Amino acid sequence: MSRWTVVLAGGVGSRFWPLSTPTRPKQLLPLIDDVPLLTSTLKRLRALSPPERTLILTNASLQSAVAAMAPEIPPANIIAEPAPAGTAAALAWAAAEIARREDDNAIMMSVHADWAIGDESGFRRALRAGADVAEQQQALVIVGVVPVRPDIGFGYIQVGEPVAPGVHRVTRFLEKPDREGAERMQREGYLWNSGIFVWRVGDFLQTIATHTPEVAPALRHAGTDIQKFFATVRPVSVDVGVLERSDRVLVLRGDFGWDDVGTWASLGRVRSRDANGNAVIGPTFVYESTNNVIHAEGSTVVLYGVSDLVVVTRAGLTFVTTLEKAADLKQLIEALPPAIAAGR
């Protein structure tokens, strides 16, 4: 069976303001090192599927920028969603497109463009193992990540009975818990819901037709008319609209240094840090300062005697906040004058 990779590369990433904007979203930025997140993702996937079997799903406004960043991907494989409609619809369209080009037995491995992966070989082994399970069990497979901390920002999976070595049924999904709940789930062997999904495209489309009324009526347009498809669907995530409703879901344990690059604070975990815990990109001088995240573009940042700050500079704009406040910038962005909020 042929194997395809699908990269979700939409969204703005407003939690990375002021660096991330609608025309320059986080997946196109070098947030972990000097390479854009999307470029790192595609390089990581190269050994799993060739460019002609790699689809990138993005916003219509970003199609040209993504194409310029990924010249090896055929233009027809960079799919522009006409409007945001949730991950269930996006992945349904991708599955239908793969089925149209191949057949219902093709395997689809879905990832996001904004992750940090510590062990890339282990990541690829997990996806290959997930593809094997999807073929053998005709199941919808999630690669669940072994938690390394009680994180309240992630969803969790309760692991059920085993069906094969390292592969289990899913008992239930739990959304972002409080601190006490996250600590308990880590102790009890729950897994992070990473958003890494593997399945045969026919199995996925059949499950949507049966369990996902938000998307099922649009399937008659899937693979043929993208405008009508996205105009017909109702937004819903793949987790809520498909996986939580199906009895065909299996989870495979993964332990390869996965992390979600979701906030400025998360960069303190995934970037290289100096002896004092400062995560720095760009021209910076740090003295008697600890546990800061600094991203400097164009101008030099000097820190002296401060801790737990986020400092971001770009042309004509400097942003300073605490690591705690950086986790949620929505209130700030709504309060800013429009020109500043747009990064101008």
C-alpha cells in the first residue's frame, strides 16, 4: 500500500505575536533554530514519503508563501482551504484527494507543521509502526506521546486493553486538565494526544460518513469541488468529530522528544539554552539573567539582572512580557491599536 504524509500548516499562531502575523504565521518562522518550522517538518518527513506523496494543507492567503518555502512539493499538493473549517474537514479533503489519486487503501500519516521533535528517527519509526497497525487492524491510529511533565496545555488519552504489542484501544479522551489532574494522569500512564494520526483513507472517510454529520454531507464534493466542500461543512475538530465517536481508534505509544511549539514560553523547552537557562536567537548579550526567552531580529537585545521574561524585537517593534503572561496574548492583542496588532 502506498503511504502519504499530510502536513497541517494553517493558522496564524497569534500566541507568537508580534513575530507571527496573518501574512507571516509561526509555521513559516525560524522559532526553534535558524530554519522555519515548515522546512524542518518537510525535511523530517522526507524518508517517509516522496514529495509527490506529500500534501500540505494551508490557508488560501498563505498558498504562495508555502509554495515558495517548499519548492520540492508539487504545486497541486499545496492545498488552500477556502475558509477555516476545523481539522475534521481538512483531513477529510486530504483523504478524499489521496483516494482519488490512488485508492481507498492508501495510508495517510497526518502531522502538524509546528512541532519540535527531539528524536527524528524515533518519530519516523513510530509513524511507520502506526502505518503497519492501520493496515493490519483497519483502524484509526493515534501516536500517543509518553508525557514527560504534567502539562495542562495538552489533551490526554486513557489507554485501554491491548490489541497488539505496544498498541491499545482508547478508553477515553480528556481535554486540558488542571494541574492536579495532569499529575494524576501522568502517574496513571495516560498519553498526550499528540495530533499524530495514521489511517487508510477509506477507513477514515467511512468513519466520517457514519459518525460526523458536520462533514458527511460535504463528502459528495470531496476531491472534486473544494469550494462547495468547505461551504457545506460545519467546523469541528477531528478529535471531537471523528475519534471520540468511533470504536475503531487505537493508540500506539511514542517516546521521541515531541513537543508542541505553542507559546513563547514553550521555546524555553525546545531551544538550546545557555548555562543560565536563557533560550536565545539573534544578537543578544545576557548578563546575570536567568530563564529568559529572547528572539532578536535586526537589533541587539541586552538583558541585565532579570529572569522569566520574553523579549521579542523586530523592525520597529519591541515586545516584553513575562513567561507566565506570554501563554495567553489574546487579551493584549484585542486591546492594541489595529496597526500595532498587525505588527506594523
